[in-house]
Amino acid sequence: MTLEIVLFVIFALVCLVSGILMVTRVNPVISALFLVVNFGSLAGLYLTLNAQFIAVAQVIIYAGAIMVFFLFVIMLINPEHEKRFLEYKPQLKIFAVAIAVLVFLQIAYIILFSKPSEGVSREVAASVKAGTIEQIGRELFTKYVLPFEAVGYLLLSAAIGALVLAKKKFK
Amino acid sequence: MQIPIEYYLILSAALFMTGIVGVLIRRNAIIVFMSIELMLNSANLTLITFSSYLGNSIGQIFVFFVMAVAAAEAAIGLAIIIALFRNKLTVNLDEINIFKW
């Protein structure tokens, strides 16, 4: 058992358990807090994959900005009490969970059947180099500068659209 | 010994299915939205896994763009939810049925 595997197991367990708890909690505030835990453990998983820049961006953008926004909206509109898990339309929910488990088993079978680890083997030096902020910034501002600018305009239009939508009174 | 790539892919598939279950069984619009964020993150995990295992940073650049699009989507979606709540005083998706008739 190397440290890498120990870290992977810890982060993967935290990730899965907090995801499942996020889906099953009745109170939306507790759900949002479990989603923060999930995003934090995903940032840890990104670190085990040598993606330092994306791990930091995950914590800042997702766990910081987006989840604060979610919590803000939850506390602003204070949604009414939702019926407990599996109380309302239980057959439909059991059916949905069964379908999801079935599809997951299919995906897992395909992943294990195709044996991707025979085709790709991680070279640590190349993997570390690919995740540095230097390499990502170099690619982003040379080869992918047009999509980068387009994303800037997308964010601007989203900010304006959110203002317009939240301001307008529907009659 | 390094971790086989299958572990990351299966973890990502499990997270994606958790998100799908959340979208299907929950009736609170905000929690449905958070489940969509969970699915976006599981796709990000797959992209970063392949990026790391192939030693190629294009996957991580794509994840950067996915994060920007997710931020835009969260802003617009939550604004829509606030507008709906103002209009109908509920975020229950079963009661938001003005397009059904």
C-alpha cells in the first residue's frame, strides 16, 4: 500500500459518500454543504492525478464561488419542506435507482472489458508537466486563445442575463 | 505501483450515476441543479484522468472551459429559479407545469 493508493481510496470514499448523502438529504442547506465536501475531495483526487492548477481552481471556483451562490439562493427563497426520501411516489424512485444501477454496471463492465490500462501507462514526468500552471497557461494563451475569449463573452452574457432574469417581474 | 486508470473511470461513472439519480428522484429545483453540477464534475474527473495518464494538458484546458460554462449555467439557472419562485412561490418541479397545458 503506497501513499498514492491510500489517498485515492480516502478521497474516493469521501467523494462517493458525500455525493450519495447530497442526493438523499431532505434539507437543501445540508445537501449544499455535502456538495462542498464532494468538491473538496474531488480537488484532492485531482492532486493525486498531478493536476495542481485544476485542483486549486476547483476549490476556488466550485467550492468557493458557485456553492456560495447556491447557499445564498437557498437561504433567499427558503424552499418549503420537501417530502422525505422514498415517501413520495416510491415506485418511481425505486425504478429510477434501479435503472441508474443497471447503467452503472454496464459502464463498469465496458470499462473493465476494454482494459484501458493496457493502452495507457502514466509516465510521471509527463503527467506532472501537463498539470503545471505554466503548461496550461502557455496552451491557453497561444493555441486556445480564441475559445478563451469566447468564454469571457459567455460569462459576460451570463451575468447580464442573470440580472435581467432576476429583475424582471412576470405578469 | 501506480493506480490503474479503471479505478478513476469507475469512480467517475459512479458519481455520474449519483447525479442522475438526484435529477430523477428529487423534486426540489435547487437540488436538481446541484445534481447537474455533480454530473459536470464527474465528467471533469474523466477528462483529467485521461489528461494525466496521457501526459497531455488539453484535457485540463477543457476542464477549465467546463468550469467557466458551469459558472455561467449556475448564474442563469439560479436566476430562473428566483424568477419562478417569485411567480409561483414554489420550487417544486411537479408544481411548475405552465408549459404542460
